[in-house]
Amino acid sequence: MSENKLTLKKRLHEIKHRLKGKKIAPAFGAFHTFLYTPDETTHSGSHVRAADDLKRTMNMVILALLPVLLFSFFNTGYQHFAAIDAASGAPRTLDLFGNFLTWENFWLGFVQVMPLVIISYAVGLGVEFIFAIIKGHEVEEGYLVTGMLVPLIIPVDTPLWMLVVAVVFGVVIGKEVFGGTGMNILNPALTIRAFLFFAYPTWMSGDKVWVHGAVDRAGTPDAISGETVLGYLAQNNTFEYSTADMFFGFIPGSVGETSAFLILLGGLFMIFSKIASWRIMVSAVLGSLAMGLIFNWVVDLGWVGESSRFYGLMSFEYWKHLIAGGLAFGIVYMATDPVTGSQTHRGKWIYGFLIGFLSVMIRVFNPAYPEGVFLAILLMNVFAPTIDHYVIRANVKKRLKRFKTATVYPQATDDKAEQLKAETV
Amino acid sequence: MSTDIRIKKGLNINLVGAAEPTTSRAVSSNVYAINLSDFHGLVPKMIVREGAEVKVGEPLFCNKNYPEMKFVSPASGELVEIQRGARRKILSIKILADKEQKTLEHQPPDLKKADAARVRAFLLESGCWPFIKQRPYDVIANPDDVPKAIFISAYSTAPLAADINYTLKGKEKQLQAAIDALSKLTPGPIHVGVGKGENSPFSGLEGITRHQVSGPHPAGLVGTLINRVDPISKGERVWTLSPQDLVILGETLLTGKFNPERVVALAGSCVKSPKYYLTRIGAEISTFLYASGVEQKNIRVINGDVLTGSKTSPDGHLGFYNTTVSVIPEGDDYELFGWTRPVFNKISSTRSLTFSWLNPKKKYDLDTNTNGEHRAFVVTGLYEEVFPLDIYPMQLLKACMYKDLDEMEQLGLYEVAPEDFSLTEFICISKQPHQQIIREGLDLLQKEIG
């Protein structure tokens, strides 16, 4: 066994050296470094290095996303069968072990969601490889997370060709044109989501897209539908889901956004492992609560009546915004993207707060965009460098102030300076 | 007078193989060498030719831009080789040592009466001046400058670094002489950082402002001390010295003889019995390395500590400023799924399936593997956890990379030296060469602004 390993290691090492300098080297390197951490040693500066690299960091985010993905398999199946039951006039009540965690649900969800995951990775990484080969740099790990995020933030029945187009657009325009991982201004996963939303709006909203099969069955006697919580509220309708359903995620919605509980666990995991910024998460939660409270308060004052088209969303209890729609998912997995977010501690507080605040505002005021969070994050992505600029200015100002009282002595051998000194003393 | 400085941000890197506090005398070296790479930015001009006989303390070369600044021989013997590189740049100067070492004698100044000019002239002539470094730019101080203050850090926090309190024991007289001389060169104070509660050789000295420093590395770096006590503004100059060099400087002032002897820590996981050796600047490292025994064949020998030292080999020579020689295993091997499997035997500042946070006291045996590939800056907020200076580290690094002079100035490049970025480089997830970036930034700034 150990001998086998040794030869594989040696063989790969030889191939690496044979390919050195060739166009294909980055592509081989991507697979090679996936299997083996490279034999690179330090050349300059610090001779020892800490254990973490970017692959490990990205891997942690993926680990934090896995429970959400797993849950989405079950929920996709469950929502499909529940909608059929509801259409036939016998709505089912949730029974976690009886009718949720079933093989039937899992398989249906697996068959529907996995193609999205596979397409997302295959197309996105394909684009990355092509760019790496053309530009002759290493294949970078950024897409490992993006590729997992994308299938989780779109409706389950999104046609695969649409996803292909969106991913190509998102990776090329959202990332590669800026220079690849670490250089992009907008979050690539949200760029993909935004592209889908504006290019194919009928597939991204309404009451037919959130449950598997609803689109295909529309207009037939077997028609089913599934409206999201926000969809109900936007139309001032009431819904049947309990707070617990919303918190644990037994509701229709984008593939992976429904379970606030698992997202919370993922968020805590990333905070504990120091991968994601707790400052952004906490301040975004505070921001959304603040906006929600303002709306509730406006309703309480009687400024907005039941006849208003904003009444449903405005009177929605402020804290429930966090467990409805994609807000929680956006805060935990998208807003915390270190490349597109604010990079200073103080900036992160401002950036996060505004994301939460704007998400709820967009969600309420523009019922056509019930998913305000992705727009809010993209908007704040654009503003993040400006926020950082002003935070850093404070540090610069301190330095400039100090400069005014700088102690500069004239040079010892400078005769003129000596004279000046003699005159002034 | 003494004040307390408590550093909270930082990271102690505990490594296997710290030097035991016993000192042996290293066998005397056959060949001594001065490596020019120790003096960053210096343009040397040879004074003696190949084949010449020199004494200890006799000038070998001088600073071409400041001919009074002499660099002297650490040994007496024949100058056997001037090693040159591309464009005839001098790389190193080798001296074949005589059996009997003769020392050139200077007339030391009377410290009670001597004025600044006399002290300066003596230090320049005796070869002690290069021990004085300046900030900004972290180069040998310009003798024409009058610094606003002088900073010395006598608190060792770097991994495996020599314990100053041990190596300087009994050298109070030399230290005091050096302090007395230096105080004539600046109207400002001489700040000395000592470990809080430690029995420092500096504790009884006069003419210094003592600061009791505590906290994790980089609390012991002189840059941290400067930033806490009196940060550098544009146009200001401060000088820095390392305590070991003060001893040589002080002894030369007292005796008139340049004595390049110093106590060096030989440390690292590859050394069988890590301890201290009494040796000389420029001595072959093999003269004491094999006396302690080396565990492995594939080793990296470092002139200095593992974070800031320079790569050398067993037949390399002790650097001009170094007080530590570290020997650690090379890490030129692959690791299967190294990016995903749980890590127990390496240090990490995160908790991403790395478990060094469980036991902060544990000692690690780190090798030179980079543990990953070079990437663009991605993760934010981690450098700040180990960077105690009032500076935005990532923003400053980026400013140096895109060469924006205004931004480099405004973000505080005048205040730092490459070594201040050794810890951020250590934890960097993107494996960026921080110290090199800062060095290039400083060089650019010096060239453009001066």
C-alpha cells in the first residue's frame, strides 16, 4: 500500500516537471494539488508557514454548506409531494420521520438538485480552467464555494441550459475580467443569480417555480403550486406555515435557503473556525431587525392601513424576516465573502448593517423583488471599497496630524542648518 | 523611569529545540566571511585587495557613498577571496584566519568629554557604525542624521531566538558605555524595551527610558516598541540597535579594540543538543553546528530566527547581525490531501480543522513547506489579529504592490521594517511574500523620496 502511494506520488511529480512551462501545466496542477499539497518550500521571508491555505479555507465553507445541501434534497421532495396532496384537497401535516426524512423525498430531491450542482461546477470550473490556461496562472479555488452556492440560491426547476448561460456570464463578467479570485468586485454567485433574475424573470418568481413539477404541470388537471412566505405576504395573503416550519425550513423557496436553523449552524461553524466574519453576520442581523422594527412601528402608528399593498410585509413581525426567504442564507454565506465585502473591522460593521437594513427595505417596498437580499448585497459590494476608504482615512488622518508635530533635526554636518540652529537657539 | 507596554495582538510560535542555557566555546573557524547581503542597499568600495594581510578590526571596505563608514575584518589573516556575482557585485569577502589573532587598536574617545562628532568619527572608523540601523527604510543609519530617538528591544519573543537576558549577562559595563556614547548622538531619549518581570541586564543602566513589555510575539520586535512609544512620522529618523551589537560597540569604546565575539543560540528541531556557542561574526556555521549534532540530512540552516533569518548552509557563515542560528527540516515533500485533512502537527491561526488552538503551549516541529500555493489576497481580518501596530497591514501591502507612493506614505510605510510583517507572512493564507513586498516598497520609497 505505502509503496503504491509512493509511486503515484513520484509519477505525478515527474509529470509535473515534464509539463513545467507548458500551457496545460495549470490544469494538471489543479488536479495534482487537489490530491497532494505541493512540495514547495519557502524562499524568502518567513521560513515556516502556518497550516492554512486557500483550499482549506474554501473547503471549510463547503463543509458549512453540506448540511444545507442535504436538507434541500429532502425538502425538494417533500414540497413536491405536499403540493400534490394539497392540490388533491388533502393537505398533509408535517411528520419529520413519517413524511419528511423519507427515501422517496431524498431521491426526488437528489435527482433534481444534483444536476444543478454538477452543471454549476462543471461549467464554472471549465471557465476557470480555460482562463488559467490562457493566462498561465494557477487554477484558483474561489469557484469551489461559488459552485456550491449557485445551485442553493436558485429555484429547483431552473432549466439547466439557463444555468449554463448564467454561470458562464457570472464567472467571466463577474470575476475573470477583473483578474480572477481575489480581484472581483461583485460576488460571483450573486452575479449569476442576478443574471438569471433579470434575464429570465418568469422562472425566478411567481408561485410556480418554488416547487418541483409546478411549471410542467401548469394548465393541466394535475396543476400544483407553491408560494413562498414572502410571496404570500407581498400579496397580503395569509399562509399556513408555522414559525417552527419557517425556522427549520419546511417551506418552499430556493433550493438551499429555507432552513434558517441549518444556516445558523453553518454560520456558527464558520465563525468558530474563523473563516467568516462574525462582525458582518451580527451587524447584518441587527440591520435587518432595525428595518423590520421601523416597519412594524409605522404599522403600529396606523400610518399604513390594511388596504395598503405594503401592509402584509410591513406588519410581518420584525424578527421573522430573518427566517423567511433568503435573508439568512445571504447574510451567512454571501455577505461574508471576504473579497467583495468590506475589509476593515469597522467597515464590516457598517457594511453588514446596511446589507440587513436594505434587504428588508427592498423586500417590503418592491414586491416584484421579494428576494431583496441579493440586490442589497450586490449594492453593498459596490460600496464596500468606499466604506473601507473612509475607515482607513481615519487612520491616515491620525498619521497626518502626527506629522504636523514631527521632530526633525537638521543634519549634523549641514553647515547651514547648524547656523540656523545657532540663530534660533 | 519605566512604563508598561502590553501587547495583546500577536502569536507565539512555540517550536521544538529551544537553546538550553549553557554556553560552549565554538572551535575557531578557518575561514571567516562577511556577506554583503547583510547590509541592505549598501554600495561597497574595497579598501584592501585580495591577498592582503589584515588584522581584526582593520577596514576591508567602506560605504561608497560615505567613505568614512568602514566595515572591518572579524579575523586576522589573509584576504583570500572577494566573491563577485553578476555585474561584478561583491557578494562576500573571505579571510583565511591566522593561528594567532592580532587586533588593530584605536584610540577610544573619553566618553565623559567627547562630543558627538568625536563619537561619530570613532564609531565610523572602528567599524561599529553598521550596527546602527535607521528607520524609515531599515538600512544602516546615515551618520549625518540626528535621530529623534534611539530604540533598543531587549525582549526576545521570536521563535527559538536567543534569550537576551542570558547572552548579555555580565555585560552591563559594555552596554552602559554604548548607551553613553549613543546618547551623545541624539538629543532625544534612548528607549529600551525589556521583558516585564525579567531580570534584564538593562535594568541597572543609566541614561535610558525603560519600557516593561509583555505579550506575545511580535511584542519583542523593535518596530512594535517604536509604534507604541513614539511612532515615526514622515521626515523623522529613529535609530535602532540590537542588544548583542551594543555589547560589541560598548567593548570597542572601552578598549579601542573591535571584538567580534558574540554568544549565539543554536536552535531548532534538527539540532540534537541545542545550546549557546561563543563564536564570532563571520565564523563558519559548521564550527559549532556539528558539535551539537544534527538529526537529519535534509535540513535548512537559517542565519537568524525562523521568521526573519536568511537561508544559508552548514558551510555558510554567521551573519553580521545574527544572534541565532536555526536548523529546521526542509519540507520539500508532498502531502496527500494536505488541504482537507485535520491538522494536529502544525500551527494555525484559524480553527479550520486545524487544532493548534486546543493547546497553545504545545511545541511544534515545523518544516519549510509552504503548506499551500501562492494566491491573491482573499481572506481579510486575520492579519489584524497578529499585527499590533496601528497600521492597516493588508492595505499597506497592497499599496506597496501597486507602487502608490502617496498611499504607502499615508498608510505608514515609514514606520515599518520587513520584520514587522514576518508574522502576518507566517499566517498568510494566500502565501504572499509579505517581507519581500515591504522591502521592495521601502526601496522604492527611499529611491523616490529619500
